[in-house]
Amino acid sequence: MKETASSAGKSKKTAKKKTTRKKDRTSADKKELQKLKKEYEDLKDQYLRVLAEFDNYRKRRDKDFIALRESANVALIEELLPIIDDFDRSFETIQKKRSYKSFFEGTKLIFTKFKAVLERHGLEALEAKEETFDPELHEAIMQVENNEYDSNTVLEEIQKGYKIKDKVIRHSKVVVSK
């Protein structure tokens, strides 16, 4: 019986050790799980902060872009206001003096001033007459038989085209030879 009692004692000790190990392992697992949960919460918090910062950056950038565009418009309009003043003076003069020659000359000067302002802001007229037709620059509204010019040569410019830097903002409307 002693053997049985001793083996029973060993079984109890072994069972107790296993239970202790299970408790230790469960405790360690719980600590590891808590650590992982904490790490997850920290990462989630960092992610949400970065997301919020990016959203704020995007809103700030959009707001700055709108402000920049508005300030550019203001600068252009400020340069155009003297031209409006010139037109006002020109209309007053024509009503008082009825001199159409001076009105014409004044209007011509105002037009020159107006073009200069637009050119300072990068506007360029496209050359079209007697050039080879280029669909990137020209819009053909008609084709005409003409023996004097090669085929696809611009014969006439119906409406002037313009570009700012390398961007065409209005194609020249042209008549092209067949």
C-alpha cells in the first residue's frame, strides 16, 4: 500500500504541478493578450491621428489653393481696372465732343493697353495664316480648293486662337486648303 500511497502522492504532486503550470501559462497568456491589446490600441490611436492629420493637411492645401487662385484673380483685375477707367473717359469724351476720330484713336490705345496686360500674364496669340494646319492649334471650319498653296495650309483665320505658355486656351478657327 505504501507504493500506492506514494504513487498517489506523486500523482497529486504531478497534478498540482500541471495545474500550477496551466495557471502560470494562462496567466502568461492573459498578460500577453493584454500586452497585444494595448499595442493594438496604441497602433489604432496612431493610425487615427495620422488619418486626421492627413485630412487636415488636405483641407489646408485646398484652402490655400483657393486663396492663391483668388489672389491671382485680384492681381489681374487690379491691372484691368485702369482700362475700364480709360473706357469710361473715352465714352464721356465722345458724348461731349462727338469726335469719332479721337474716339477711335483712344479706343485703339485702350486696346493696346489691354493686350499688354494680358501678354504680361502669359497670353500669346497663335499664328495661323499660311501655316501648316495643326489640329493641336487650329480648328478647321472649312476646306477650300486652292492651287496657290499646298494641301493643309491655313488660308484664312476666322477667329484668332490663344495660348498661355504651352496650353492652348482657344483654338484658331481657320479655313484650310485641300
